[in-house]
Amino acid sequence: MAPARGPGVIIAGGSLAGFTTAQSLRSSGYTGRIQIFSGEDCLPYNRPPLSKQILLGTWSSEKTLIATQELIDKLEVEYHSGQNVDSLSIETQEITAGGNQFEFEKLVIATGVRARQLSHTATSKRTFTFRTLADALAIKGLIDEIKTVGVIGSGVLGCEIASAVSTLGKKVTIVDQIPLPNLPMTGGHVSSKIHELFIANQVDMRMNTQIESISEGENSVSIELKDGAAFEVDILIITIGSVANTEWLHSSGIDISNGVLCDAKGEAAENIFAVGDVARWWSNSAGAALKRENQSSAIEQGLAVGHFIATGEESAISLPFFWSEIFGAKITLTGTLEPELPFEVLHGSIDEDTFVGATFRGDQMTGVIGWNMSKEFRQERKKMEERANG
Amino acid sequence: MEKSMKVRVDREACIGAGQCALVAGSIFDQDDEGLVILLVETPGEDSHAMARKAATLCPAKAISIEE
């Protein structure tokens, strides 16, 4: 079937959410033109392995790719790599990229987020942020010549990086202003467990403190903390959250106060949608617009928007799923553990490193977490999802 | 002529999210650890759409499809 002519769909951003949207458009029968503009100079790849298998060196970077050029050609997608979208005009239904204007019938915003920088220092030879394959490979390239690593931030990325480099035999120091590490959607209920895991693996935990100064030398970085302590590391990795890539939308009139605000089907304005980490979708069940920066949401939003553009049908979005592996502990989570609700252990025991736990509002489970306990986790998750859908 | 499809799973990449078994239970199952088990390597044409959906939904990108 020859694609119909006309401007078709433009997808700004060629990572997981953007590429999934293109796949979904085609599998839902869309035959028009699809163009993807990706700021990165490579094929679409998968981010979760970057802080796990790529740092550990167990996977080649090719294994992170989610599409080959062959697949892109087969889907009849025009993939412009290394080309950021610079601006949007709603009035003329055009974007600009590389100084040229491109008209669209539908626009999908999938520009993602970038790593937040510390105000103290820009990233340089010994100081890194962590978001892209290039970031991971740059650190991996230094790994044999370093002995000590500092990690600022103890969210999921900081925890996974610290676990990986520590597993490789590096002496790791984590710094954060919060009292305990925290994984997304866990409501803090497993934070002390993760903290213990780091302590047991000889990671130096400098929690409840802030950075006073960072000074980078030729072969090391010196960090001074507000509590007066100071230490030196061979490299420093900064994982203090993200910033939405929405600057190009500033004069468009779209609400970008915390990512791109969308309704429950991902529409931000007429003919304009947003998916993935950059998007903040309205959630009917939460009664609020939520910015969910996770893999399963990026995929589901891409699928839903592609299907909606192609067919006009809306899709149900399932509860978010999240996973991590820290020092061999396999952690899986569906839904959200609420910080204000009591944490109930349903199977196993926290002390024995094998458990499934949940929080309940009334008799409704809000979220369930498994810690080295796959089968029981799936049983509980199934119950929760059946209730949520029924 | 019926179109052919070959499904491959990478159990080393699999993280046991179970999306595949949820949307295409006739093609994928999970073992006790939650890791993917491929039940049908070459599904019939009426199952192609759900196999593709399972591959797309997999958060670990552990399913690949050759058509």
C-alpha cells in the first residue's frame, strides 16, 4: 500500500515513546507519512539497561537498540537523527528543525527529559550526568582506570549506578540531602531496606547533607559537604533528577509548567499530543495530571496515541510498572505505594530479603511491590489489576 | 499465501513484567521466576497482531519478531 501524500504525522523525539508511537500508528493501519526527528545521532535505544548491563559490561550497546534501520524502513518512517525540533507554530501547524519548516497534520511531542545539572559545575572530564547511551559509554570507557566513584542523588538512577560500579569493585560514596534512598512510586516504604543493602555492600552513605563545593582536578574530583566532611573521587556522577525538554514549545501557548499537560488520551492541543517522559497526562483515577517518567508509561502512551490518531479510538492505560535491580535484589512494583498509608507485608519477610508488600486505601490496593519474590508478586498484582479494571 | 512470523525471546533480558503473557497468553507464558517461556515460535497469522503488541509492550524489549 503506497502511503498517502500530505504532511502526515510528525513525531518530535525518536526515543522509546516516539518510536512506539510510530509503530502503533502503522499497526493500527495508518498509511500516511510519518517523520521522526531525533536530537540524538543514533537509532532508538532502550534506557533501562544503561545503568545496569551497559555499566556492568555484560551487554554491548547494540543490544540496547530497539529498532534497526531495516525495521524503520519497513515501517516507512522517515527517521531524521541528530535533528532537534527548534520551535512549534500552532497557527500554521508547522515545526522548524535545522532551519527548515515542516508542516504536520498531527504532532506528537516526545522530546523527553534531560539530566538536571548541579549549579556548582558543568559536566566535564571527571564529572558526568547520566541519561544517554553516550553518557553510559563515556563512564564505561573510564571504568578500568578508576578506583573511586561519587554519586550525587539516591533515586533509582543513583542507586542502580552505585550498585553497578560497586559490583565492579569500585569504592562508592553516595551523597544526598534526603535521609534515605528513595525509588519512584515506593512511597519510601523500602528506603531503609535499600539503605541497609548499600551499607552491607560497603557503600559510603552520606545522607542528610548537601554539597558545599565541587572542584575538579585533572584526574579527580574533590567534594566538600555542608556538614564539613570532604572526600575525593576519581569520577563524580550526578543523578539529581530531570528537566523536561520543552524550551522549543515556549511561545506555542501549550501548558509546559511541568512537562506537557495533556488530557487522558494524551492530547495537549488540537492535533497535538505528547507521550513519554516529557508528558503529563490527566489520570481519571488519580484526579490529577501526573508526570510518570517510567518505561511502561512511555510505551503505553505511545501505543495509545498512535492508535488514537490512526483510528479515533481511545485506549485504557494500565497501572504503571517499575522494576530495578540493586545488588542482586530484584525489585518489581505495580501501582503506587502511598507514603501516608501503612505498608503491609503479604508474603515472605523483609528480614529474609524475600517479600511482597502493599499499601491499601480501604480495601483497595494502591500498589504492590515484590522483593526477590516474583511468583507471589504476580499473584497479588493480578488481583489488584482485576479489581482496578472490574 | 499465509504470512510467516518468527518470535524470539531473550530470557537474559527478560525482567518478568509479564506483559507478554497478559496480552498474548497463547504465545507466551512465565516460569516460576516470572521469566518468559515461548510457547509458539511461529504463530499463525491470526495471532500476529497480538505477538507484535506483546513485543511492543515488553518493557525490557526481550521479544523480537521477524516477519
